[in-house]
Amino acid sequence: MGERTTSGESTENDYFYIELLRAVAAFAVVVIHTLGPYRHWIGQIPDYDWLSAISLNVGSRWAVPVFIMITGALMLPDKRRFNLHYYFSRRVSKVLIPFLVWSVIYAFLAGVVWSSHGVRFDLFITLRVLDGLPYEETWEHLGFYYYFIPLYLVIPFLTPWVQQLSDDQLRMLVLAWMVLTLFYLLQIQSHWMIGTVMYGGYLPLGYALTRMPLEKQQRIGVYSGALFAVAAGVYGIWEISSAAGNYAPGLYTSYKTLNTVIVAMAVFVLCFQCAEKIQGRCRKVIRFVGQHSLGLYLIHPLVLWPVQNLGFFPGFTLISIPLMAMAVTAVTLFIVWWLRLSRATAWMVP
């Protein structure tokens, strides 16, 4: 998700912050999907367990936006002449082909039905899911690709344009988009609120944060805003869900709202600033996870699927959910590493 495409001489160390971002974002996605069932158990589990799960959910929603920001940070600075064949064969296909293959795999997985009588396969469910593939994901996490892949049609036009903007103009562009995300949160309608704009705004945001790194006082402001955004999101969901008697996130977990934007900015800036301070074995582990992040994203539901269908949902969620996510991540990374050993399967987890 996002590739190194900047021109000029560079070293691997220049991009370690990208590997760090990929690693933490991929793990955050695993956390979100690990806690998934807990969200709907308001009143069925202790309040502190439910609130812990909701807090982890709200505190991890930045993961998908950060992946888009990484793409912007890497692809928008590219000053090389655009080559259509290279772009589609080496950029778009690297994302599109694995998405299609795994969509089919997960469609078959959707046809596996667990019941008190055992496990059976329902081909009609698989066929129905496959029939909707052009419009709807076959598994929840694949929904990301339905708004990420279209951005590859925007990037060739966006790249030369943002490069020509002055720093002040780029700041105004990002600020205007952030105002739009505030309007979306406040449910103020605008014709600009289409997927390409709302999701695509993360591209110049990631580009701007690397082209114009924030000063110390600005970073403190972003971090403070992020903490407030998470607290407000948790409180808002708690209030709405308590009144409704069921899980009701409203717009607090949307990728199109200002609160998510601010938290994603904070994570991006923190990793950008702190990456070079990480050394030794920890750096090697992070680089390994970052380099396998796309495979981790694609495959981790396969590991979670039997665990959740067997009803393994331990209490004390503030500790158990991160531990479960770590275990799922470790097993998934082993599978991805194994698949990448062979050229016959490495393309499935690029």
C-alpha cells in the first residue's frame, strides 16, 4: 500500500518512517478486526470491557487513512515523466490483482457456514457474494480497496498539480479539505463530498506533512487535538449507544471526518519524527512487519476467522484484545513470509 517512487538518490534509512507507519497501521487494522464482535455487546458484557473495546476501536481508526497518506507521501513527489504502461503494470496491478484473487478466496470462505451441527459449505452463498463483487466487498477488510484503487486514477493528474503549488497554496488545499471533513462530521451537505475527494484528500495531506514537516509547537497542537478527538469519539459513541441500546458509532469512526483526520495526522507526524530514534533489533522487526504489511492486511482475517467462530472472546478486553491481535499478527506474518518464499505465491502478498 504505497510504493517508493520518489526520484533522486536516497537510502533505505530515508524511508524507515514509511516502514514504521506501515507496521503500526497494519497492526491497528488487526486490532480493529479482533475487537469487532465486542462492539455489539453493549449490556451483555461489563461496561468497562465494552468501553475498553470501543476505546481501542476509536483509537485505531487512523489505520486505513495512514495507508493512503503513505501513498501520497511516496507517489506525489515523483518528478519522473509519467509512463502509462509502467504505472499500470508496476503500480496498479500490484494492488488490483491481489485484491481480485483474495476477493474470490474470501467469497468461498463466506460460503463456509458454522452451526451447532458442524461446518458445511454453501455454494449458493459464495455465488451470491461473487455476484456482488463489482459493487461490494466479499469480506469486510476488502472494502478499503473500493475507494483506494480509484485513487490510482487520480494520482497521475494530482501529482504534477500539487508539485507546482507553493507551500502556502498546498497548506490552503489541505486546510480546505479538512474543513470539508468537519462539515461531513457536522452533517452539513456539500457537492464536494464524494468518495474521491473525501478519501483522496489524504494523498496531499501525506505529501504536505513530508514536504513541510511540522514545527514543535505545531506537533504539540496536533497531538493534543488527537487526544481530544479520541476522547470525544469514545464519549460520543458511549452516549449514542447508551440511548439506542445498541452499538451506534454515528460518524465518529468514519474515515471522512475531521476527528479521524487529526488522529491520522498525529500518528503520521509522530512516526515521521521518531523513526530514526529506533535502532537495533526493534528496527529490524519493524522493517520486517512493514515490508509484509500488505500481506498482513490481506490474510489476517483467515487467522481470525476460526478463532471468532469458535467463540473465543476473553474478558478484560483492554489487555486481551491487544494480546489476541499480537498473536494473530505473528501467525499471519509467518504465513505471509512463507508465501513470499516461492515465486508461485509471492505475487499474492506483494
